[in-house]
Amino acid sequence: MGDIENRELFKLLKGGGAAPDAQAAAVRKHFPEKALGDGSAVAAYGGQFVWALAAENRPHLYVNDAPAKPMRPLPGNLWVQAATLRTGASHAHYYRVNRGILGGKRFDTAAYGPDSYPQENVPQGKLSEQFVHESAVYSGWKVSYWVYASPGVDPAKPSPAMVWQDGHRFIERDKRSRIMTVVENLVRQKKIPPMLQVLIAPGEIGDYDNDSGYAPQSIGHMRSVLYDTFNDDYNKMVVDEIFPKVDALYRLRSDGYSRAIGGQSSGGICSLNSAWFRPQAFGRVLSRIGSYASIQWRYGQENPRNGYPLGRFGAADPAETLDGGNIWPFLIRKREKKNIRIWLEDGSYDLENAYGSWPLQNIQLANSLKMKEYDFHFSFGNAQHNTQHGNAELPEALTWLWRDYDPPATHQDFTMDPVEKAKPYFRVRIANR
């Protein structure tokens, strides 16, 4: 269901004026039966939330790990609750049954603020058709990309730009981060400059279900190679190959001061990789649930001629790919500071697997950035490995990332905010046992 339907459902259930039978009918019309059974039925408009569950006995709803108010019964074994939560963040919910969690699952939902919704008298930008680029860096590998021009972009004048990994996930206005809508609202308010968004997929996109994973299965095997590998190869494709093509459509600013790069998961670490190797190309980084883990790390140079196994993708792994994203917290502490501004986001329920701990690595990275006095912001919520929290806070993140941007300038020394400098390092405590 869409935003309007979510809003109307909240009004119906929160107001309490409609008959119980009418409320129950509206809930069943709004949510699929599967969602009503497995605990995933939640509708949100801004901070207005509705939760619903089909159960014989009163379920115990938990929101952000705290007991919510008792759910209200409706005819047909339905239970509902409505509440208003803060916007610009995601909110987690689950149900406790006996001593366990229903289905063993918790669900994260974005609470969008007003800048994530279309506003009156705000003009829309223009999204290009899908382009396909065949890369010389990745042995003829093809990637799809789109170019979005916000209102105020003049094709005859160089414009600031932001690159997004997994760009195919953002080409629909009402899904994911709502990037186009957010940019339009922020440009209208003069919080960010008119700019281009270069949306790059990790492979050639054909028919694709935008409600599925980060990349179609047919191209998923290359996503980690492009994004998680700790070298300059991705820049060679984007900056050296794709940017000249974009520049033929819209002129690009060439200074890193006027360029940003962002992504989620492996696309998040890719953003920091790109800016680290070429701060003159990207001065601003938005990393969401970044995979600062050992996904592309190797034990050593695997050489099949010496009796060692083939690499992950059927060929010997060159020495340059031995480092993985797990080195980032320590690399930042040991190496010279780069002139980069960084918004870092993660959640306490992010991944924990054989490659590493996403929450702990992001916390360590934040402390490393603080130690080296980077101009950074660390947003840490309670979400799992998804972009719900990052989606909700996108207007705040973009505003922070592009704050004090001066169009005539081509350089700025990014320095730590004195307020951040006065704060202590991030500390952790065990809270789930």
C-alpha cells in the first residue's frame, strides 16, 4: 500500500470513530494475510504507525525493544495498535509469544520526515534512460547506470554530483531512499546545491524486481569484486570511463569538493574506498550499513601452479586483493589523514557472520575517524542489515554532507566539528544477555 493508504489507516484506527467491523475490514484489506500471520504487518506515514496481527490470544508487541501499549482486539481474531513515533529514524518491532519472539523475526520500518515526501510547488528533476557501459577495467563487464538531474542543473554549466552504488535500487521515486524526492526538496530549501545523481548498478540490469536483493543473481557474483576489493579499480571504471560519458550529457564539476559518493552494505565500503584512493575525485562520503568486513580478504596469494586452490571466481587471486575491508578501522588510525567528510551509519542488529561484525567494525571505524579528527558523523540505530534507518535519515545526512557548500569554491579543508571533538569515544556494553 502507498503513503496515502497508510495515512488513512492510521486515522481510521487512531480516531476510533468507525465501527469495529469496519476497522477489521480495513485492516484485512490493507495487509496481506501472510503479513498478518507472521508479524510483518506494519504501516507507516511519517511517524504515524499501525501494527496488526492475527492471533487467537492477545499478542505482546514490542517497539524498539520496549513493551508497547496492549494491543486492541478487533473482530476476526485481529489485534491492532497505533502510535506516533519520531521521524528521521527507523523503528523495530516484534511480538513475544511465551518466552520467544514470533517467528524469530524483528522488523524495521522507516519513519520518513516531511522532506522525504513530495511537497507542493516543488519542481521535479529528470531521470535519464538506462545506459549500459562495458568496462575495460573489469574485462568487458557491463554495468547499467542512470543520471538524475535535479531542478536547477544547467547542462551547459558544470554541476556538483553524487555517485550511488546499487543505483538500480533508486530509480523509482516512491521506493528505497526516495532520493529524487529528497534532493528536490532540499534543493528548493537551498540546503544542498542543484546536482546530478549518478546511479550505477553492479552489472547490466534487465528485468529486475526492486523488492528483492541488492543485485539480480546473474550479476551478484561481481558486486563484491567491484565494491569490497581494496584498490583503485572501481574508480578507474567510474571516474575514468563512466564520468566522461556523463559529462557528454551534463557537464560535471571536476573537483572533489563538489563530488560525493554513497552506498549501502558493500556499496558503503566502496564509497570510502573510492574517496580514500581519490580524495581529489570524491570529498564527501555517505556510508550506510557499510561492510567493513573481510569479504574480499585472502589468506595469501593463491597460486594454483604451486598447489594452492583457485581463487573465489576461478582464477588466481593477485596480491593486490589480499587486504579486505576489515582493515579499515586500523588503516584510518595508522595512515595520514585524507581530506574527506564522512557520514557513517549502522545499527546494533546488523550482521554478525564469518566475515566479521558489522556493528563493531562501524563503531571502531567511527572511533578511528574521531582519533584522526576527521569531519565525520556517526549515526547508530537499532536496525538490522537493511537501509530503513538510512532511508529515513537521508535528508539529514545529505544536508550535513553538503553543509556550507560554496559554489565558487573548489576546495575546503574538512575539519572536525568542535562539538564532536569535545565528545568522548563511543563505548559499547552487552545489552542482550
